[in-house]
Amino acid sequence: MGKQLSKAQLDELVAQATVDAYDDEEQLTGLFTMIAEHLAVPFETVVLGVKVTVKKVDLLPGSRIAAVCTRDRHRQAIGILDLPLPDPAPEGAEWIEAYRRWGP
């Protein structure tokens, strides 16, 4: 990411995403919504030495946010916190860091 956000800035993003949430599931949904709305997709990155395109993010059963990666005709969901981001990171990547700070 271009600039590192402070813990206070990340806490503010988490607060924005979870303002009306009453439990962890609603907070997760709030964070997912912010990532889905703000993360600029598609973008390319490298996963295990292979170039992939991140087409979208998805909320998977088991309460995890995943990036849907494609290469040729193959598709795979990778946990968003496990996804290596390109440098420079795509617009909206600060929401991924806010999700990491919130901590599943």
C-alpha cells in the first residue's frame, strides 16, 4: 500500500463499517460491504508465483471474506487476508487492512 494507515485511522474505518452492527456477523457484513464497494477490481497480483486476476470479493460460508481469483478458465477463492497485494495496491485496499485490524 502506498501509505501505511495508523492504528487510529484503521480503527476509524472499522467504526465506519460497523456503526450499525450489533454482533460479529453484522460487523463482518459491514466490512465486506465496504471492501466490495471500495476495492478497485479487477486487478492483477501474484499468488504462489502465478499471475492471477482478482475479479471480485465474496462473503463465503464460515464467515470469511475472499478474493475471487481467475487465470484462464480457472477460478479460486482466496481469503482476502491471505491475498498478496500488488505494489502499488489497488484503490480501496485500506479496507482490507481495516478488516485485518478488526480481526476474524
